[in-house]
Amino acid sequence: MAINWALLATYIVALLVEIGVPVALGVWLMRKYRSSWIVLVTGIVAFLIAQLIHIPALNGVSALFANGILPTPAANWIPLVNGLAVGLLAAVCQESVRWIGMRLNASNVKNFRGSQIFALGQGGAELLVVGGLLAYNLGTILFYNAGAQIANGVSTTAVQNVLAQIAAYWATPWYYGALGLFEHIVSFSAQVVFTIFIWKSVARHLPLYFLAAFFYHIVFEGMTTFLSGLNWGLWQIEGVSALFLLLNVLIIYMVWNDEGGLDAEYIDENDEDEEDEEDEDDEDDENDELDEDEDEEDESAEDASDADENAESAQEK
């Protein structure tokens, strides 16, 4: 069976990016910042928990519509309702778990790098999952042995069906592999932005950023479903995704520069005020001790003077 070598090459590049980049960045961050593994693991766990909630919730809502428990909207409203449902479920499940993860690591995410390490844990875990699925599917197709399947008792009809699916797989245009990688990069950049917003709400005590993450997640996640329902074409939807990528990169760039990058150390103004008060208290204590020492010296000098006067009086007598 003929292999689409161009498509295979794009899939190999996708595997290198989706698996290699998160692993390499994770190793580098843990070697440079010793305590970063705690935040990184928290981000990974947050992703897994969010998916365990999100996927059943999405299936449950779909079943409610399919069973007629939830009324089906009018045809012209279906794209909007589907987009809002997909976006809202994603935002509720993922942003709430992200916020909890940040709160649990509040002491480890005071600096900006904490948000980026958390984002790598959550977004990187997503890349690893999709990369792992791609590797599994690709390996299954490349190493499928029809003769061995028939020898093992699989029916000829079943084997022919599988071969037809493999042929359709290799008939896919080569750029589909590149588009899949592009979409995953866009999704990763969005995960970084969501994490920055949640980090701002937790580490900088700015609750409006939580709402920003929540509503931006609804728009980002629901947009593809909404546009697909409007029968937009592939390249039109990818163009919108490119706009999201540009916006995400701009937000990351601006916050990165504003916070001073990964090596910047954040000092809370409240902590500075407390330190100043402690320094003032220490100075006051030192001044009090000096005053006490001076008083003791004066008293000692007076006692010595009185003793001398008494001695002189005794000699005169």
C-alpha cells in the first residue's frame, strides 16, 4: 500500500513538537529552578482532573439534547447554542480547576515564572496526550499486517475494511498534518493566556482577571463549533485561529515584559511595609538600649562622684 510520504513527514514533525518540546522545556525548567517541579506536576494533575470532569459533562449535555430532555433550539440558533455549550463547559471545568491549582500553590507562584511553569504543565500535558494518540494511530497503520491478521482468524471482510481505512488515511492531503500541529500550537498559546489571567487573579489579587479567563475561554473554545455550524470553510476557520494565535502571543509578550521575565522576583508591597515597620521597631529598640546605657553610665558617674566626696570628707575629719 502506497504511503503518503509528505503526510508522514508532517506527522513526524508534529510528534517531535508535541512530545519533544514539552518534555525538553519541563526538564530545562526543573534543572534551572529546583522547586518548579511542584508547580509543573500541579499543572499536569489539573489538566487530567479537568478532562475527567469536562468529557463526561460534554457527553452528558449531548445526551440530554439527544434524548429530548433539553429542547432542541431552532435551526438558526443551533450554531450559537452549540458554540456556547462547548465553550461554557470547557471554561467551567478547566478554569475552576486551574484556579484551585493556583490557590494550592500560592506560595510557589508569586513570581511570573510560576504562571509559565503551571501553563507548561497544563498545556504541555495536552500536547503530550494528542502527540501520544497520533503516535499510536501512526504506529498502528504503519505496522498493520493483513496477512498476520487473517492467519490469526480475522475475517477477510474485516481486514479489507481496515485496509480501506488505511488507504483513506494516506489519501489525506499532506497539509492536514501541518494544520493539526498548528491548531495544537494555538490551543497551547491559549492555555498560557488562560493561566496568566488566573495567576493574576490569585498572585496579584485581581479577581477581574478570573472573569477575563472565563469569558475568553468561552469565546476561544466555542468559536470553532460556532463557525463550523455556519458552514465556514476549513481555511476560513484556520484564519480565525491564526488571529487568536496573534492575540495570544501579543498578550504573552506584553505580560512577559511587564513582569520582567522568568528570572524576575516579585516583592509584595505589603511585605515591604512590614519590613520597614520591623526595621523602625529595631531602630527604636536600639535607641532605647542606648538611652538605658547612657542613664546607667550617668548613674555610675554620680555614684563615683558621691563616693569621692565622702572619701574627702572622711579625710578632712
